[in-house]
Amino acid sequence: MLTHPQFDPVALSIGPLKIHWYGLMYVIGFLGFLILGKQRARQPGSLFKPDQVDDMMFWGAIGVVLGGRVGYMFFYNLKSFLSDPISFFQVWDGGMSFHGGLIGVTIVMFVLAHKWKISVLNLADFVAPLIPIGLGAGRIGNFINGELWGRPTDVPWGMVFPQVDSLPRHPSQLYQAFFEGLVLFTVLWIFTRKPRPAGAVAGLFLALYGLFRFFTEFFREPDIQLKFVAFDWLTQGQLLSIPMILAGLGLIAWAYKRGGQALS
């Protein structure tokens, strides 16, 4: 049986300035996006210029943060928000939603695609393989903070989170980091080595993330304020992932039926 190391959430203190591990995970995600995005933009036949990657990251970061916060309050903490709207701004208490962040990023992509006069599907195909870096880093941040822990288990690698109780639990943050980060990135990066129909890469991202999230939620403790939302086993994260899976599969089918290739 393992015990969570109880990391200090503050990675570095410089006088009154405190740099948190979770914040550093965001930095890793954004830097990974920039470095690999510029690398892809420099490839022959790319539809985008390296300078445009800067705009993608800047506005995308705003979409992630605002969308993630709005999504959390709406999907996971609506009662608290309605009773105390000021809680929306209390970001130091935590609370971000991937699905909300995805909506925010999607809005940003529509705006940028319109500005650059390019298909939003081509932009989504370019961006999709760059996102799992931040997703994986974010889950590592969850593990360091000792949050979003797993359900009780008797597997040999079960981990006790002392701030919760004395029961060994799944280190579900690491499961999600592996599937949503490493596996998703690897599959998408390999898939984009060849030209694909516009929308196929974005569709694969939606379908795989949805499937991985749906699967790993079986090992993660449901959100305490919601518990199970249906059938005594379906979590909010799983419920929100179902439309992603269906939309992703539909987009892939539509992309290949429509035909034509576009470099992503």
C-alpha cells in the first residue's frame, strides 16, 4: 500500500510571490503547445505560419481559463453559484472544467478562423494534437495537489490520500494523465503524419478523449457535491463525455464521406 507524498502545492517562493505546481503545469502545457505548434507550422504544406501559433496559444489560453471556470460553475457547482455569484471569482478555491474549457477554445477557434479566412476544421485539426500535452500536465498537477482522488480499491498500487481517509484508493489522476495525455498525444501525433480529410483529426480527438475520460471516471471518486448523476454509477464527467464521443465519431465519418485531404 502506498501513501500520497503530500507535496507542498507551492513549487517556489520568492518573497511574497508563490509559484504553485498547478500553475507550472499550465506553463508546461502552453510551452508544449507553442514549441510543437511552431514545429508543425514550419512543415512543408502547412496552412499556418509560426506567428499564428502565438495567437492560437494566447487566445486559446483565455478560452481555456474563462470557459473552464464558467463550465465548472455551470456543470459542477451551479447551486453554489446561484446562491453566491461572487464565488465565480474565487479561483483560489479551485474549480476548472475540461468540457467548459473545450467550449471556450471552440469559440476562440471560430473567431480566429473567421479572422484568417480559413476553415475552422483545418484550424481544429492543427490544434487538436497539441492539446493533450496540457491535459497530461494538468492531471499531474491534480496528483501533486492531492485532489480529484480515486475510489477505494484493493489493487497493489492503491494509494492512501491522508487528507481524505485511511483507505487505499486508485491514483486516478495518474490514470488520466496517462490516457488523456500520453496516449492521446501519441495517437494523434502519429495520425497526423499523413494528410487526413478536414475534420478527421479533430473528430479523433473528441472521440478518444471522450472514451478515455468515460473509462477513467470509473476509477475516480465522483464529485462530492454531485455524486452519481444517473443510474447510481454515471458521473457528471461521463455524462459530458458522451456527446463528445458521438460528435467525434460523427465528424470522422462525415470527414471521410466528404472526402478530400487537407494537411493538418
